[in-house]
Amino acid sequence: MITGMRNTILRAFWGMIWLLPAVMAGVPGAPPGPDTSPEDYPKDYFDMPVKTAIRLSGTFGELRPNHFHSGIDISSASGSIGQPIYAAAEGYIDRIRVQESGYGNALYIKHPKGYTTVYAHLDRFSAAVQQYVKEAQYKRERFEVDLSPPDGMFKVKKGEQIGRMGNTGSSEGAHLHFEIRHTASQKALNPLLFGLPIPDNVPPELRDMKVYFLNERREVVNSKAFPIERRTDGSYGVKGDTVRLPAWRVGFGLKAIDRPTGNTKNKNGLYALTLLADGQAAFQWHMSELDFDETRYLNAHTDYSARERYGAWFHRCFVLPGDRLSNYARTESLGAIPLYKDRPVKIVLKAADANKNVSTVSFWALRGDPVEPLPQPDCQFELPFDVDNRVDLEGFSMTVPKGALYETLYFQYSSEKNHRFGELSALHRVHDETAPLHRSILLSLSPKTNIPEALRPKAVIARAGNGRPVNCGGIWSGEQIQTRVRGFGDYCIMLDTLAPTITPISFGADMRRKNTIAFRIQDNFRTDGSADNLAYRATVDGKWTLFEFDRKRARLSHTFDGRIPPGTHTLKLTVKDDRGNVAVFERKFTR
């Protein structure tokens, strides 16, 4: 009888989750989404893009720095690059992209039923596609290309090999990043909802919880650890089943992971979260689809400060007032739970994976007595999240546009005249880097002394930290230099007058027995904000020559392909940084 009741509850819960997009369709501001709900996604249309046993190292909607993961990551069966990759369904290659970072080498295949599949971090494409890409690179004289072949030029059959697994772009190991998109909207859809044969009968593992004390606007005024216990039946609860919380209104945060069957290593992400208060849905979040324009709202959905300080990923089970992510159901309270002194509230939090495995934590909550007074924030300015804000101080100004904040910011600022990063300006301590920004803000700084006209183009606004300073770019506006940044922290004006370095890895006078020329190119500054990355150009005997750049390894390489004939040649490699400092490597070699 208990089992029957449990199954009934689970069916009701999953019915609510599967119908969520349809329910949200009538809510103002909710995404239009694909024409079909997750329950109607075809379950036999796509094959797996690999033909070996599947081990997922990443799932759809998984929490990543500044974004939700938009596909599934399939690990290499051998642990190295080169594994064949196959088309998941019939169609044609609609887009081919080559990047130094990001997706690296990526293919986009358009399918007749209104879907597009994406295959990223490839080592190489199929021979015909590889040749097409190389011709475009030589024609445009650039490594990075974004190509749209004519429709039908590269038709593919289901199961046809289209490339090989790699480690290109921002990949941190040999794997395939695989996406399914709704072609018309370009929203990413959860591949685990398409019936792919990935066994998973393991429910999510609940690691930890937090409680957040909220004001009437659902803004966080304080937070505390909230220990949970695992019970013998596999469910979760709290010690004593009832907790007293000294607040009028609270929200909860959950730290949880999911592991598919047979995989005890990877800590994959959740599919859905539901919070019930006295049996009513107070909060619902699901990951059946993702709008790329909204992915940075991850920094509102998660406890950004806990991640930055301790590396802890907590899902907020309430919605901050400036969070516009479409993956929430628009419940009445949006997860803010009012507490009462004499009437306990039954809290049930359900965490689910895409295979309908559910873990539950439940307890009763009462308002404690006395209620803790709200802390008075120590700040110079109060910046509301829903308006444009500007701060003007001596030698410093900042513009924070509407939409950059998720809740009211109690802005803290200080400056230090003497510091280890130079004497061009004061060091401006711009709030706290553990506070998130959704959009870029504009910083304007004044130098302490006059910078000679010849050196002004070399000046940058730099983010100063414990490691190498970060060049955030900068242009002069009168007697101030300004740039856009997407993070708080310590900023000052610095000069960049040093050229990049070019270090040979595989190069010599005699290259007759070598397959590859390779260099490491680096700069004294890292780059962020409005600053440009290193630019490079290589020629052999005065003709542009393709060198591939792996930015994560700072490795620039050319693979001999017959374009350079036998004989003696002159290689010239030019590398330029954001401030126009140039390094040149020029040598002769024999091929």
C-alpha cells in the first residue's frame, strides 16, 4: 500500500513536471518553446552519435560558470581523441564553425523534423568537410571561420561518420559535446528526453542545504547552513523533523548531484526541482529546454557568492526579483515561504533527473522567537536592481545599467593610493567580486598624474588580483580612461608596453622529417572585458599559411599538408596584443 501511494505521488509529480511548458505557455513572459512538450519528443528519431558504451561527463542544464550546460558530454571510450562520431539522424550540414576556444571544431546538422544537432570539440571533420573548411580558411586568411554551406551540399545519412572526437576549443579532455536544438527557435532541448539509450536508475544525491532570510521583495538579507540527513529509506530530512527559523520569510537552497547507472565518478546535474509548501507548489524549475539568451541567469539561480568563496554549487529554490530565467513556473510565491509562530509549514523539496528518479527532503518549519533583526548593510550607495544606476566619486565613476543586478546592491567602495600595481592611478576596490553581474558595467578611471601622449594608447584598465593582472581594455574619454567589465573587483590604470612572447615548441632549420611546426604564444596580461585577445599572422615565403590556435594551451601549430614544397623557405610569424605591441619571429627552414 505504501508503494502504491508512492507511485501515485511520483506519477502526479512527473505529470506536473512534463506539463510545465504547456502551463507556462499561457503565462506572460514565458518562452514560446518548441511546438511539442517534452512528453511528445520523438523517442526513436535520434541515434547516439557514438557506437561505444556511453559514459556521460556532463548533462543538460548542469551548473557551469556563468551558464547552464546546453547539451550532454560523452566521454571518450579510450580516454584519448580520435573516436568516430556519427550523425544522429538524416539531414544535411547547415553550419561549420572553427573557434580557438568555445566549441572548437563544431558541426551543425539540420534534420527534416525541425531539429538541429550539434557536435562540438571535434578533432577533425570528415575528409570532404575538412577540405571545404581549409579552402575557406585560406581564402579568408584566418583560422577561425563560421561557414554556412549551401543547403544539401553535405547530405548525411543516419549513422554516417561525420568526424572524430577531439579536445578542441574550451574542452578540458577528449569528449563530444552533443546538442539537440529546435531549429526555428534555436533553443537547446534536453537530449535525455529523446529516448537515447542511457541507463539511469540512480536518484539524485542531496548533499547540503541552506536557508535564506528574505525581505518582502524576495531579496536575501542573510543566510545560514541548513544540515540535512539521509534516512534509511533513502529519503532525506532534518534532525527532529521540525526547525524553528528566526525570520518572517525564507527561501531554501539545495546542493545536489546526479550520477547515471554505473558512473560513480562524474557529478552530473539535475533535471528538475519542485518545492511544496503545505502541499502547494511554491517553486518549480526544470531543464527541458534552454534559451541561450538567458543562460547567464545561472548566476541568479545559484548562490553565486557560495560558488566564488567555497566552490559550492547551490540551486536557489526561490527566484530573485531580477531573475528572468524562463525555466521557472510562475507560482504565486516564487519560492518565498512565509513562516508562522504557532502553525508549522510542511516543506517538501523534490530533486529529479531526466529519467524520473526522484530524491525528496521533507520537514516542518516554524517561525522562531525572537525574529532576528535585519542587518544594516555597510555601504556607500544603495543601487536598486530595476533602474539605471550611476556612481561618481573622485577619480572614479561607474554606470550600472538596468538588468545588470538580480537584487538591490548595497554598494561598497574604497580606494588605495599606494599599491603594488603601479602609480598611474589609485587602486579602486569596486564592491566585492563575489557579487554577480548579469550585464556589463562601465568603469571610468582618472590617472593620478599626466600620462604622456605617446603612452596613452598603452594604458589599460586592469583588474588586479593575486595572480597576473587582467587587461580589461580601455579607451580615452577626455582625461579619463573607460571600459566595460562584467565583474566587480579591484581595478586600476596600468601600462602595457611589452610585446608578446613567441617560443618555439617544434621548429628548426631542418624540418624535413617533421610533420608539424608549433609555437607557444603568450602575453604579460590576461584579457577580459573589452580587451582583444592575441592576434597572429603567419606567412611562408610571403604567403599566408594556416596555423591553428589552441587558446587553452597557448599553442599555435601548422601541420604540413603538401602546400609547402621541398626546399628552403622563410617563416614569418607576427603576434600582436590588445595595445598594439608586436612580436616577430622570422627564420629560414628546409622542407
